[in-house]
Amino acid sequence: MAKTAAIDASGITFSGLAAGDGQPALLLHGFPDTPFSLSSQVDHLGGRGFRAFAPALRGYPPTGGDGPFGIDRLASDALELLEQMGANPDSPGVLIGHDWGGIIACAAAATRPEIMSHVVIMSVPHPMVMGARFLSGDFDQLKRSWYMFFFQMPGLAESVVSADNFAFLERLMLDWSPNLIQNEGRAEIERRKLVLSAPGALSSALGYYRAMFGESQVAVGPVRVQALVIFGAEDGCIAPTICDGMEALFPAGYSFEVIEGAGHFVPSESPDAVNSLISGFLANQ
């Protein structure tokens, strides 16, 4: 079973869940998740010869840490964590990310592929794909991504999202995953609300979206590591079809899987299916 743990990197202490010993496996959550959203994968990998660690990302309690939250800084956090866990060119690690964690995983793998053997990305495409869809005027994805633009309003967004015990946030999560309560249960939904209710936590989480459109944002290059991309078929946030034709951005090899009955929060909605896919992928060493 996963236990609480902490690793120092990038000048802050990343707190989260850990299990096992062996090859480093870093798992990165997304918005509005917590390390517990990946607890099944931590336990699964920890029992199969990996040192699995899922930290609360920069700005999320109990890790904390200041912004801005540009992708270069977030990728640097992930790479330093992997190195602190023992990953190096002679003994590479594994990087797994969901939602924002998947975006970070792409950026980290594009930057320093030599310290990882595999990367797993869930519920998001390569960042270059999302940017291209926005610029091309993809109406379906722009409609799905309306919340990103609303989050650009400091103060107002925080007030609306947190009102009435985060009713807006719950509605958003259920829009992204229509079967979330049935698939995952209510406890994790309430845990997400509790984490974001800590002082400064919500502004930090929204800061990831605000940094997306900042002048300092950097482009993410091709992922030169074996990659597995997993989506839930019922994802209301990002349609799985957004990944059509993105193989060129994964020149080291690319597999794509869709899990029926799951929405955006696929690792916690369908943990057994996700764990099976990850095990099969990592067996290809």
C-alpha cells in the first residue's frame, strides 16, 4: 500500500504517495486532482519492481511552492524529481502523467529523454496538438476548453470556482466525466475540493492555465521516448479524436488506447484497465 513520502527537488519539498523499490516511476497528477487520484497506479507499480512516487505538484498542498507555473519550470521539477529518485542515462526511469501531469511529462521527455525509458500520457494530447487546434479554430475543442479562458480572470475565477463548496468545480468534473460518481465514488471528489480550499491552493492551480498564455511560455518538442497515450472514451474535456495523426510527435514509438466507459479521470475511474495497459507497455523494455 502507498504511504506518504517526500522528495526535495527544485528548492522545495514535494510531498505525496510512494510505494516499492527499484526502477524510478514518477506519476504526475492533473487539475483538479491530488496524488490520491493516482494511488492505484502507485500501488500497482510499487508491487512490480518500481519505486513509484506521486507528488502533489508545485503549488498544490501539501507541496506548495510559488509560480509562475510555466511548462519549462514544471518540466524542470519533474526532471529533478526523477534524478533524485535515481534516474540517469544508465538507469532510466518511467514518467507517467494525467491531464496537466501528461503535459508536463511530454515537456520533460522532450527535454531530457536520456533519463527515462517510457512515458505514459493520459487524457491529453501532445501540447503542440492542443495549440494547433486552438489556432485552427477547432470549434468543438474550443467549446470544450472554454473554462481555460474563464480561468484567465484573477479573482473572479477564484470566487466562482470556490463558491457554494466548489459547486462549479464539481459540475465541471461531471461534465468531463459523466459517470465519475459511479466509477470513482464521491470521496475523491470531496478530497479534491478540500485540497483546493487551502489558502492559495486554488490560485496556484489556476495559475497553470494563466501561464499557458504568458509571453514566457515555451514550445514543447517531439517526445523521443517510447510513449503510451490513454484516453477515456467518454472524455468531455478533450475528445480522444484530438490525437488523430499525432504520431510524428512521438518518433521513438507511440501507442494509443481508449478505455470504454471512462471519462477524463481515467486513472481513477478505470484503474484496473489503466494498470493493465501500463504493465503491458512497460514490459516492452
